[in-house]
Amino acid sequence: MATPTPQPTREAILDAAERLFSQHGVDGVAVRDLARELGLTPSSLYNHFPGKQALYEAVLERGLRPIVEVTAASWKGEIRRDSVAGTLDVLVAHLAQHRHLGRLLYRALLEEKGSVQQLLNRWLAPLYSEGVNVVESAAEAAGWEGDEVAHLALGLFGLVFAYFVNGEALRRFGPWPADPSDPELLAAQRRFLEKAILRLIGPRPRGAADPNRRRTPNG
């Protein structure tokens, strides 16, 4: 008697969906395409998820919930090297495990509408809110003006996600010698993020000149 072919796990389904949604968007992926990718029939896939929107929501929840939670739990009060390091350990490891998540988010922000946009807002709104809270609490001590906080939050969002969105694309131009998931590149990205975040929103040493102070016409 032939051994039955193992069925994909829920995580395998979400992995495939995350990749396909990041490449083609929600409208560009049919349930039959995803089922074919996994060696399932569409009806078998519906045994795991009732529809494509439910599958997309599960992809977003798996990808964004850990980021929202670690951001909310970290960096209360003063920005410290140990709290930044711990948060980045979690973020970089998570994004490396879900390397298509950043591209999915960027595509969704630019292209998706209607109910999909509502799902995206459900997860990105708290993520953005927590991120801005972190930046606002640290900005003044780091020498930033109030009207620069939104720009600073936007820049930090880009720092965290851009590596996983742009790294593979930039390989064609030469700066990236290996796949972005290469352990050495990931380690360098992790070190870069820690230095960049501490320099951007970490407290300045007492007596240090403020590099972000606006210059007046008289100097």
C-alpha cells in the first residue's frame, strides 16, 4: 500500500501565500494558483482557510503581530543600548524568517484597496502608533525638533524594512555579494541597525554638541 503524500502544514501554506502575495499582490493570486504550488486541490486548501481574504489576514497576523508586540514592549522611557539590542535581535530574526513580508507590505501600501486595505490598516496602524510613541519619547533628548518626529519615524521604518525589500534587487548592481539571508550579511545588517538607531534617537552624551540643532542665519 502506497504511503500517503504528507499534506502541507499551516505554516507551509502561509509561507507560500506570503511569497506569492508579495510577488503578485492579492488580486494577482488565485486560490487555485496557491493550491497548485502546494500540491493541493482548491477544496483541500479551503479546509485550512475559508477564503483568500482569511488567508491574507493570517499572513499579516503572523508577520506583523510579533513586530507590534516587541515594539510595544520595548524602549519604554530612555533609549538604551541593551533594549535596542534585544529588540533588534527579535526583529531581524523575524524578518529574516519571513523575508517576503517587507515586500508584501510595500506592495500592499501602494496597490491594495478596499477590504484588503482595511486588514492592512488593522495591523499597520498599531505598529505605526507604537513606533511614533517610541520616537516621540526619545526625540527631544536626541536633539530632534517636534516637527521632525514624523520624518524620523518614517526613516526608521525604512531602515528596518528596506534591507529585505531592496537587498535582492540591488544585487544586480553589485553592492550585495550574497543573498540578503546570508548569515554574515544579516549580522552586518543587525550591527548597522543598532548603530543607526542609537545615533538617531539615543541620548546624547552630556556636553556634546547637538548635531541636529537648526542653524540660524548668524550661525
